[in-house]
Amino acid sequence: MAAGAVARVVGWLRTGYPGGVPEHDYVPLFALLGRTLTHDETRDVALEVVRWHDGGPIDVRSVEAAIERATLEPPLEDDVARVRAVLAAGGWPLAPLDA
């Protein structure tokens, strides 16, 4: 994924989650991102989330675990709807991203 595309995704996340992404939104968030991005692209975005998160302790391992959970167990539909609404409010495109 081009660095510009990662920056766009992180920009949407910062708009939707100005205080940082809460841990309970990781699984539905990464499940939604995984529908548009590859695993590696999702990991790149997750690493950027870790870099700018300032709402408490967060590390790469916890984010990677959330990505793994998102690929192994489907999130609850209510959680997906909540995160989708946050992303939409931040300007997340409804069409797939082009790199």
C-alpha cells in the first residue's frame, strides 16, 4: 500500500477517533478494514494507530492480536455498525480504496 493511502486511512481514523481508537473497537475496526485492505496494509495502519494513540497503554502486540481475532472470529454486528458509523462520520469511503 502506498504511504499516501496509509496516511488517508489514518486520517479518517483520527477524524473518527480524535482521542484514539478504544480497545473495544479494535476487532470490529480491523474486521472492517480487512474487507478493504490486505492483511499487510491493515497491519501498516495498525502500526500508525499505535504511533499516534495517546489515550493509554497500547502496544503493537495488542493491535496484532486484535487483527488476528478479527480474522478468526467475526465481530458482533452491533459493534461493526457502531464502528462503521464512526468511520462514516470521519469520511470513510463507501467504495473500496484504490492504492
